[in-house]
Amino acid sequence: MRDRHSNGFYNRSSELRTIHNALRSDRAELVVMFGRRGVGKSELLVRAIPPRGFYYQATAQLMQQQLVDLTQELNRVAGGRAIIGQLDSFSAVLAAVVALARRDKDDPFTLVVN
């Protein structure tokens, strides 16, 4: 998981505004970000997502470790309502994400997988 307040982030107010506008939309929105590596795309996403947002930085680790990490992040986002047990497949992760997204229709759910 990434620190939402790391140093070296500047001149991105226009991009943050674009992402925030999409997040506040009354419709489901898809935002795709691309560009050269090292220009701050990941940091921009980390700063743009709301506290109830789900951010996961994929790694080269084995799938089993990534499932452990995904379960921990989903439990963080779920707040006091923890996910039951360790999620053992990517389809179980997707089902948990859908359940979280449907949990509170007045509090939109943001998902970022990087």
C-alpha cells in the first residue's frame, strides 16, 4: 500500500480535478491513465481516491501472496465489517469488491488496480 502523502508531487491540480469530477459523477465512470513510467501516474491515483477507495499495487509476487495482500486491503476498506476469512481466488476477490461496492449506495466505491 502506498503513502497518500509522499513527497515530490506537484503540478497535478488539473489531472486531480479531472479524476475527482469523474468520481463525483452520477454515473459509473471508467478512467484510464497511461504514460511513460516514472512520471507520477501511481501517485496521482493514490492522491485522487477517497478514503473508502480500494487501491492495490500489483506486484511480481506469487498469486497466493497477492491474494493475502488483496484480502488485507479489502478488510481495510470494509472498515468494521471485515471480509470473512482469506480470499483464495481472484473470483473471490471480485465478489468481495462487488459486495463492498453494493454495500452503501450513498457512498460510492472507487477501485484502482495498478
